[in-house]
Amino acid sequence: MLFERPDTGERAVLVHIDFSGHTEREDPGEFMLLVKSAGGEPMAFIRGQRPGPQARTFVGSGKLEEIRQAVVEHEADVVLFNHSLSPSQERNIERELQCRVLDRTGLILDIFAQRARTHEGKLQVELAQLEHMSTRLVRGWTHLERQKGGIGLRGPGETQLESDRRLLRARIKSIQGRLGKVRKQRDQSRRARKRAEIPTLSFVGYTNAGKSTLFNSLTQSDVYAADQLFATLDPTMRRMQLADVGPVVLADTVGFIRHLPHKLVESFRATLEEAVSSDLLVHVVDSADEERDGHRQQVHAVLEEIGADQLPMLEVYNKIDLNGQSPRIDRDEAGKPYRVWLSARRAQGLELLAQALSELLAGDVVEADVLLPPEKSRLRSRLFAQGGVQAEAYSEQGARLHIRMPRGDLLKLLAAEGEQLENLRIQA
């Protein structure tokens, strides 16, 4: 990884400013969780109010002095802002404080760098870091803003800063090419699933909503799950069986967050395309979180940005063990499931989720008793192969089957055998 951070905890001074002119404000509580997830040790939390950001140093001179005193008092290693800073603001604040400064975007990138495990995930994080740092490169190289000298290098030449920018652009282009190959491989896998008519479900939701815990409960997997922000970064795919549907593929994706940096969305597009191409989105919500409505809106905003906002969606309100709710399915006026209440950690309501998924994916299900004479043994075998036979008995006329299958699959199978359901159905 290009930009590594120390593994040990860093003493941090946190800064959060409320701007009266801004309607969308960052959450101080979420900021504290971000810092702890990055391995920071919060030593002081400085808050304030302003009409708007100060152009040069983001905060006023009085607040800047307060931050400086906190840095000296606590011997802080870094000052973290719960806001997006421009490169010049970040540079000016560092010059005033004589301490490393990181904004919200840089903090999230740092967490992503720690969480990435697969080769693809590391490439995506490095790309986001490079594109973010390219605008801030001047900060580390101001002492090299001069022409190279020496034999053969006199006169017009390339400054060290220009050289590093060129190398940076080359590295970005190289990573984009490698991620392009990953995207093609994912496209091939998706086309293969489409040919096999295997539905894909993507778990989406705000970070720390419990997606990975639910994923593990449904698929008996061991995907890393923890009570921290961005515990899951690398996408994971698993198969499971659903009644009336058969095999489906579940994809566990990276969690979203308020004002997710655009560069991260771009860098993780290859991963997020799994959500775009899904047959159904499973939106996991922390039902016990007071900010759950705001988090739902943030998830919808990211889905809109990646072009997945029009896909069918089932909401899963997780963590009902924390707010006294009971497992249930909420349905619309047509009786279609749109929300399931459950607890993934306590395995409460998982059967209701499976039922809702089956209903949404299978659509119209046919349940009937049919009689198949001995000469229709191939049709009988195909019904068994597709898992449509619930019970079987024999009589002098042939095999009596109780079948239950999605209407589309059943009609396709019967058409291939030149049969019609009404001709086979046992009349009551």
C-alpha cells in the first residue's frame, strides 16, 4: 500500500464545527466512532459554531489557538477535522499548528486502507488514496520546488514536484487498468449466473448496520463481522438455497456512510457494480439507531449515484433485540413484502426473511396435484430435478405428485415436454 499509517494508536485532537448556514451537518458521535475505528486515541474534542468556514484556515483565529493549546497539552500526533478541507486549508492549518492534519475524507481513506484484505480491495483503496493525495502533493514537496541541477540537467527541466506528479499519474493509470480487468472478470461471472438463471441478492446499508452478521447467519459463513465502522471492505459472494427459487447468490458489500467520499465511490465502482446488476437489493437498517431515517436517505443517495436506485428492494430492520420489537414481515396493499424485522445476532426472524425473499424472487407460485402415467417418467424426473415435487404417491394410473414451483419455471418445463398443466391436474 502506498500510504501506510502506524499500527499503534495515535493521540488525536478532534475538531467539529457547526455551521449555521448548512442544513446537512456531520454527526459528532459518528465522527468519534470513525476515529476509534482508525485506531486513534481521542485526547480532546473541540467544538464550535460559525456562520461558515473561514477561507484560509477553516476556523477562526481564536478557535485555531484553542486547538493549538490542546495539541501542546496532550502532545497530540494528529488533528482530525469532521469536515472536508481544501488542500490549502489543510496546508495552512498544519503550518499554524506544526502538527499533522487530516480531514474526514482522509480519515475514512485511512480506515479503508487498514480494512482492505484482498488484492482487489487494496488496489481500490490505493487508487482512492492516490487521487485524494494528488491535490495535496505540494504539501510534502515544497522544499523541492526547484529545477534539477548537475551535469546534463542544467537549464529548463522538470521540477521534483512535476516529476512526482507525473509518476503519480502513471501509477493511477496502471491501477485503473488492473481494476478494469477485475471489472471484466466480474462481468463474465455475472453473465454466467444470468445464463444459469441464478438470482443475485446484494446486501447494502449504512456501515455497522449488521450486514455481515446477517450474511453469516444466512449462509453459515465466517465473514469478518465486528461492532465497528467499515468492518467489511472486500466483497464476498456465497450461495444459498431458497424455497420455490432454488440456488441464489448473496453478495456482501461495503457499508455506506454520510457524505461517502466521491473518490471512494469511483474507486469501488467495480465492487459496487455487483449491487447494480442484482435482481434484488437487501437494504439492512439498524432499527435501534436514532439516526436510522437519515442513514436510509444516505444509502439511497449512494445507490442513486451508482445507478442502482431503481432496483427492487427489501428493507431489513436489524437489531430488534435492542429496541423490544418482535420479528415480523410488513406488507404493502398488494400483500407484497417490503420490510422484515429481525435480529441477526440472535437469529430471530431469519425464517421470515427467507420467506420474504422467496416471495419476491419466485413471484407467482403454482401449487397443484398432478397425475403422471408411466410414459411421462421424463417429466417426473425433471420436476424432481428442479425441486418442484413436495410429495409423491403411486396408483394404478401412475405417479401422483404434489408440486410447488414458480409459475414461470413450471410453464417453461411443461412447454419443453409438450404438456399443459390443466391436462395433468387431478380434479378435486
